[in-house]
Amino acid sequence: MLKLFGFSRVNKMARGNTRDLRVLWALEEMQIPFEIAGIDHPNHDLDTETFRALNPFRQLPVIDDDGVVLSESAAIVLYLARKTGLLIPRDLPGEAQVLRWSFVAMNTVEMPLLSYWFVGIVAGKEGKAREGLAGFANRHLGALDTWLADRTFIATDEFTVADILMSHVLISGAEEEMLAPYAHVRAYRDRCKARPAWQRTIDNYCARVEAA
């Protein structure tokens, strides 16, 4: 059975926003049986030599699928989609669009949003660095808003793993004030959040994962 190394205890601020939720969501959408190997982050479970052998960067999520060990949330959900044939088109052009928008989510959109949040935590909410990152993030959010103006989902007409990645970036990585001007982005995020599989995923996560 597939094993997912995911959080069992996290710092209070991170609870409900961790990247293992992307894999948990994909597994729920695809109805793939799995077992959880719980990781206690405040207890430094990620710093053990055993875990370093799975992921030298000491980050979650990681899966072990009968000996296929993968880290990085995007790589994992794309692997699951390719393995099952679910949440990804069977044709090469359709698959290419899912790959495209998965990379957009991880690089073009998440990077400035995460940096904006991080600089606010370590250096405060005022200053040129945060102001510059706000401009960077708004540039990409504006482009995303235009793209979503007449689309239900990000890559194809159907919900795909690219939507899991993109919407989770918006759910967990974007401050609400940053998204306020972008009605199409917010509507897209909310459509994805309303999916029953996401609701089950976040409910199960919150019941299982403790806040330190």
C-alpha cells in the first residue's frame, strides 16, 4: 500500500497550510488507498538520518509507493495522475497543459506569494523588499485573473491535478488582502475549495494533525 509521510504535529501557524495537503487531496480525489506515516515536526522527526535518506532537504510530503520514493508535492501528484490516469488528460497536448500550469503554480505564482509572506514574518510588513514583492505578486495575479475570466479550471475544461496545486497555493500561500482585487482568482479558489474531496481532506487533516 502507498505510504505517505505527512505531518502529525506542526507549529500552530502552519497547521492547515502544509504541502502534504496537496497529496492528501489528490489521494482523496482519486480514491487511492494509503497509510500515513506521521511526522512530528516540532519534535525534529525530519532531522533523523532515516528521513534524510528519503528526502535530503528534510521536507514533506514524501511517498513510498512500493519502493518508488518521491518528494515534492507537484512531482507526487503528477506521478499519481500518470499512474492512475485520473485528473490528467490522456492525450499529449492536454497533459502538456496540466504540466504547464503545474509549473506555473509552483514557480510563477507561489514564489512571489511565499516570499511576500516570508519577508513580512522576518522583516515586518513595511519596507522596500516587501513592497517590491507585492508588485511582483500582483503582476502575476493580474495575469492569472485575466486567464481565469472565462475559465472554470486552470489547464483544461475539467478539474486536474494542476488545479490542486494552483488552488492550494491560493488557499494556503496568499494573504486575503493580496487577492482582494482579483475576483476571478478568488472565485476559482472558492470553486476548488468547495469540492467534496477537499472538504473531506481538510476535515480529516484537522482531526488528525495536532498544533504544537
